[in-house]
Amino acid sequence: MATRAFNKLVPAQGAVLPTGVVVYEWTGLLNGDDGTPVAVAAYPEKCVEVAGTFGVGGSVQAQGSLKVDLPADADFVPLNDPQGGVVALTTSNKIEQILETPYWFRPKVTAGDGTTSLTVRLFVSTIARR
């Protein structure tokens, strides 16, 4: 189990992200790994996407914490989608919206096998949906 650092993605040359939009990415997440937490309290809109090899039973959970100081592992709780279900992604090609606005966000690989190797992208925006 390791904690993987995130990268703040920069658009390809010629592409522009709208003001107030940021995309974070964690790569090489293996079974049991989590991502370095990122502060997202300023962004009311959040969605997450997972890609890669899930392996047998692979699953990534979106987790958050309201603790202002950098939280410990025990301070993170599962986040929910707008329908009230826990955001736990088990397949690629799916984007899931996050209901809550925690202070901190991190991905956590909660299941998988020796072949599990995932990339998680978090899209955050200060622009609220209508």
C-alpha cells in the first residue's frame, strides 16, 4: 500500500481549460493504494473518472474529509453520487459526479488483484451547474 502523488493536468497545446476548472490525476494506483489528498473546498462541482486495469474485483472509492489540517487515513469517509450511492468505480469509461463538497479529496483503491493498475482523474470547477 502506497500513497501516490497527483499531477495537476495542463491542457494540450492550443486547448484551454475554462477559468475556474482544474483536473487532477493520480497514476499507477495498485490494490490498497490511495492518492495524496488534494484540497477541493473551493470547487462546488466535482466528478471523477477511472481508467486502466481493474483486475479481478478492482474498485476505486472517492473519499473526502472535512478536517482542515491534512487529515489522517481514519479521517476519510466515502463520498456519494447525487442519487446517494457511494462513489465506487469498478469499470472504465464512466464518469461519476460527487455530491458533497469536502475540504479534502483522495482516491482509494479498495479492491483488486496483482494486475490492478489504475489512473484516477478528478475534475473540479468553481462554475456551479444550473
